[in-house]
Amino acid sequence: MIKQLRIKDYILIDELIANFDNGLNVITGETGAGKSILINAIDIAFAPRVSKEVIKHNKEKAVIELVIENSKHDLSKLFEENGVDNFGSEIVLTKEITQNSVRSRVNGTLVNQDFIKHLKNYFLDIHSQHQTYAFMQPKYHINLLDNYAKESYGNKLDSYKEKFKEYLSLQSQLEILKNASNATENQIEFLQFQVNEIDSANIQSVTEDEELNSELEVLENAEKLKELTGSSYWAINGDDGSIIEALGKIKQNISKAASMDKNLEDIESNLIDAIERLKDAGSNLRDYSQNLDNDTERLNEIQERLFLLDKLKRKYGGTLEAVMETFDKLSNELNAIEFSTQNIEELEVKIKNTQKELLHTATEISENRKNYAQVLSALIQEKLEKLELPKARFEISVQPKELGSDGIDNVEFLISTNVSEDLKPLAKVASGGEISRVMLAIKSIFAQSDDINTVIFDEIDTGISGKASQSVADEIVELSKYHQVILITHQPIIASKADKHFYVRKSQSDETKVEVYVLKGENRIKALAELAGGEINDQSIEFAKSLITQ
């Protein structure tokens, strides 16, 4: 489970430490207060790509740190293979975001994103609006069913997928062999020339030309760039008549005026901020101008290199990526020419036998899928009834298709929430409240079938109220008995079930800040009262107290 989240210089947060507990951790606060910032920070800690925009204004870097308690999984082999120190039950995941890089560390050791992805699969399941969309799309449904039943046929499915890759590779080899079997001596010589021509160019990457063109543009315009940036620096930060000097005089006037009228303090603050930003811009322009050099030798070197790369692109595909793909294709053709007709016949037999083996395995997997589809459908329907959708019907449809990478089945989730309506694809469920409850039902079932420690819901209560809120609250409480649950809610009934209640508040003085508090006693009752009635009065206070005592 997630024991602690530490954030520094992230979006609107200077520094924050949130200590989570087992069971149900609830996050509430006013609309726009920044509740989702906490959830997003946890998500970003595991994310493969992060925008530098999350760095707090005027800060060099943002840091997100998670302390995770591991009580279920043996990760010693994973840690050993990646050179990560094993501290037993505690894992520290740190994400550092700068203007130029994003680095992930586990227990202090720099790790790649594949390692982080493995950790997330063990410990975290985040349900957001994006995931709701994904869950509703049929292309994801077969993976959801297979994941639920992985203990039954997961190994068989993994073996099938590996065998199918082999099958595709054999088909590709056969096509190349057939094309190559009729090659003449002249064709062979020409193939060798083409392969050698591309290989001798020693292309560094598929974006080498783009990188060289960017560098070339700077070198070709070095004098102009030096002139433009240098003159801009003096205009901003020169000795006499500079923008900084002019703004400084304006700031002095406004400061005097603000001492007489506090309504001008925001303007004064904005001027101070503008002056500091201009100073930073001026310093950067000065450094850029001073460090810019004319490098004629490098200029000629880049031009010659680009001439060679352009020649290859004209001949072999228009882009360096296409050139490299052509190189692979030509190399394979050249290698394949050595095969005889007998090799082709042997390969055709192997493909036929592999296809027969695949079809047999896919048929077994299909039978398993149909059985588990019935089981899972019944479980989800039972959950929907508990979530105040008593008339709902849920069915996982498993229909045949041609042999593919995942077998011979098309899988789709179907639902009807009204007696008078036929089963329809899940993506056509219209009501936001119904979608929320369907997603909770699905997530609850899947969470019970896996070993994930922490389940996070970002506003799972969208579109529900009244009796449905109570049902959702009860289901979340039940889920929190087996998993740590962290959720954002606007519903007082759900918030009242919290084992730990966090309150997010946004304040604005000289700058906007987001702060998080743990609510207890009277403060928690007031927060629940505000959720219930929009304001705190005797009636809402009594209602809040009644929720806590239920």
C-alpha cells in the first residue's frame, strides 16, 4: 500500500507530505481546490512521460516521492536483476522532473520505465475518467476478461501469443523466400550494392537529419542570432534607458501608491514578478549571445552529412526511418536468396503445422473464456443489483473471429439498465450515474481477483445521489476491507465512511497555494456538513453527525 506521498515544487504545491492509512482514505474539498493534484501526483510517479509544465513556477525541478509498503509480493529477483537495493517491506519511489529530463529512482537507484511499469502492476490501480473511457471500448474487454481468468488459462494464453509471433515470422520468411527464389545474378549484385550503401552511411538514428538541420540553422544564423539576442539583452538590462530601469521606476511609484491604497498591492506584486522574469530572460539572452560561436568546420561537416543523408532518402524512402526499414528488408532478401526450393517447402509444412497447433490452443482458450465470461457476468450483475441497479442485465459476449494474436474470440461487454431495453454495448450507456456504478462494479470484481494493494478512484461518485450514494459507499467500504482505497468524493455519505479524511484547500495571497489537512473531530463534522448542505448550519451539522454514527 501507499504509506506516504511527498510532493515538492509541483504545480501549486510548495511542499506537502500526506500519510495514508490502510482501509478507506477520502479526499474532499471545494470545487477547484486541487483535489486531483494528489491523485495525479501518484499517477505521475508511475508515468512513462511527464510534462515539464508540472514544475512550480520559478522552480528548477519538481519531486514526487512515494513510500510503498510491500507485504504481498516477493520482488527480490526483480530488484536483483535491476541492481536495486532491497529494503524489505519498504519501497521508496522517487520521480524528479526538470526542464530537460525526467528521472525515476527506486530505493535511490536510477531505473528505467519498464521497471516502474512492473511496480505499478503490483501495487496500484487508478480509476480515472480516461480509464472509464478505456473500459467502455470493446477492444479492451478481451484483456479484462483474460486478466480476471489469468490463473486458469493465463500461461496457456502467453504461450499462444509467443507461438503466434513465431507464426507471423514464418509467414514473413516464406514471402521473402518466394520472392528471392527467382533472383538473378544481377539482382543479387544490386541488392548487395544497396545494402552496403546504406550500411556504410552509419546512420545514427532515424531523427539524425532533423537534429543536424536544427544545428545547421543555428550555425548559419550565428551572427544574426548573436546580434538579436545581444541587443535584446541590452534593451532589457542595459545601463541607461533599459526596460528594467523603467519598470523599476514604475514599481517605486506603485509601491508608494500601494502604501496608501492596499487595492494596488496585487499590481505591485505583478510588477515585481514581471521584473524578476525579465531579469531572468535578460541573463539567459546574455549567456546565449556570449556562448554562440561561428564554427565553419562544423558547418561544412553538417552540410556534407546532410547531403549524404538526403541522397539516401531520395533513393530509399523519403525519411531515415524508411531508409532503415528498407535496409532491413533488403538485408533479409539478400540472406534469403541462399535458401532453396526445398527450404520453401519445409517452411510451408512448418507454417501449416504451427497454424494447426495455434487453432487447437485457441479453441481451448475460447472454451475457458466462455466459461469465465458467464461467471464474471453473474458476479458483475450481482454487484450492480447491490449498487441500486436491480433491473440491470450484464453479459460478456464471446463471438468467433479469424485466428489472431489473441485467439479466435471477439469479446464485448453488454448491458441493459432497463427491463424494456435489449442488451447493448457498454459504450452506449448514457447516464453518468449508471456509468459510475458499472465501473465500480467491474473494478470491485477485478480488485478482488488480483493482488494489487491500492485502488484509487478519481470521483467515482459522478452523477449519483440519494440511495445510490449509500450503495456506492457500502461497496467502497467492502472493497477497502481487502485493499487500501484512496478516493476523491463530493458525497457526504461516502466521505463519512473514511478511515482517514483529507481536506484540500486552495489559498491565494501573493501566490496561489494548495494545502492538505487531515480532518478529525469537529473539523471533520463541519466538512461533512458543508458537503451535505453547501453551508454549515445546525441542520447540516446534525446530518453530518448522524452519518458518522451510522
